[in-house]
Amino acid sequence: MDLTVIAIPGYLGTMGAEFAWLRRQRDERGPSAADYEWHDTAISLLMGQVSLVAPAVMSKVLAPVTPGKGRHVKTLVGLAAGAAAAVAVADVVARRL
């Protein structure tokens, strides 16, 4: 079984514990920058879901440029070399100015 799937209950449990602890702290000491807002929780849950979906999606997206397997490898290497050369030239120009 995937360890990510096993970790989900612990992840949600620790999020709930942290929320409760921060709420208690807020009640005792007043508001702080660490207080949760609803969009913090929504983004955390979204990132967890994206981390489960990303490997399947990225393998299909990167298949054409995978070294040794893809058909666009030469183009990708050429673009990378051109970008490296452009950055090197820009660095020299920036240092002279």
C-alpha cells in the first residue's frame, strides 16, 4: 500500500490538533499571525490531493522529452544549451554595466 494513503489520517489528525491548540492559544493570548484561516486549510488539502495526482499526470506530460525515450529530446537539450548561453552572456553584460 502507498505510504501517502496510510499517512492521510495522521495528516488530518495533526491538522485538527494544531487548529485546536492555536484556537486555545488565541483565546488565552489574543490573535496572532499563526491563527488559521479557512483558505489555509483548503490550500493544505489541495496540495495533498495534487501530490497524489501529479505523478500520473507528469509521466504523460514528460514522456515526449524523457532522455533516451522521447522524440523531442534533441530540441529540449538545444533549448537548455541556448538558455545556458543566454544566461552566461547576460551575466557578463550585467557585470560590465
